[in-house]
Amino acid sequence: MRTILCPGMILILAAVLGPVSAGAEILKVAPSEAVVLPADGSGTSRVLLRFDLSGLREGVGRRIDAAVLDWPVAGVASDRLTEYTLHAVTGAWTAAGVAAGAVPAYDDEPADLWDFSPRDFENNGGGLLRFHLDGLVRDWLAGNAGNFGVVIATEDLAPAALSARLGAPSLTILYGFVR
């Protein structure tokens, strides 16, 4: 089980542990594109999400302190452990292309994973998936990787449950500028 930190808690931790950035800012964005991948016979449901990060202020010394993807999802089991993995997409895609069967490539190794326990369900009042994308967002912004989005995969939810909540994910980025 992971510790859940909301953006407010992240700010408090940053203040307590000593600020590393001057003028901390927060950008919160919904996916610019979201689509459920077609079933491939594996029993794994997969969702593609892409985020437009153009709202991040540019400047010398910009530092990403935290990047958290939160997704409240209906249908998460309240009585057992469920698992979700997040993978970086490595190729361009469009929703129309995916609908036509063109599935983009993505990393085999997860960039993050989330185990959701019955206690998590109780504490959150339902299903809340949380992924930490600090390194991935830093790579996107530094040009070390293309910002093609992420794939979230699970064997524990049906595609219909994920499809009904495609507008619900939000990526919150805490950043600032090093003095």
C-alpha cells in the first residue's frame, strides 16, 4: 500500500523539508486526449492518456518537484487487492487511429504502479488511482522523451468502467524555479 499525498500535502512537505524552488507553482490539467484501447484478448484493459503541458511557465532553472496523476475510477473492488500499471507511450497516436486499430508502442517496464487495497477504498471513499510521474514529466520537458502520454493497464476493471471515466483523470504538477 502506498501513502497518498494530495497536492496540499506536497506543498506542506516541501515547506517543512526546505524549499528547493522559489515561487512554487501548480499546474493541474485534464487529459487533452483519452481513449480505451481495443481488447487484444489478453484480459488486460488499457487506456491511453495524453496531457498538454504547454501551460507550464518557461524559464531558466525550472524544476519539477512533483507530478501526480489522480484518477477516481468507479468499479474498483472494495474487498480485494487490485493492481494497475502505468507505462510511457513511445510513439505518436490519435484517437481516430486507435479506433481504426493502430495501437501505439509503449514501454514494457512500468513507469509506476498502483496497488489498491480494501483499506485504500475505505480511506478514499471509493476508487482513486494515483501515479507518480515526476521522472517522466521531467524527461518530457527536457526533451529526453517524447510527450506521447501514458498507458494505464489493469486486469481488474473492464474497459467499459474505464471508458465511463475518461474525463476524470488529472495531472497535477508542482514546480518552481531554482534560485
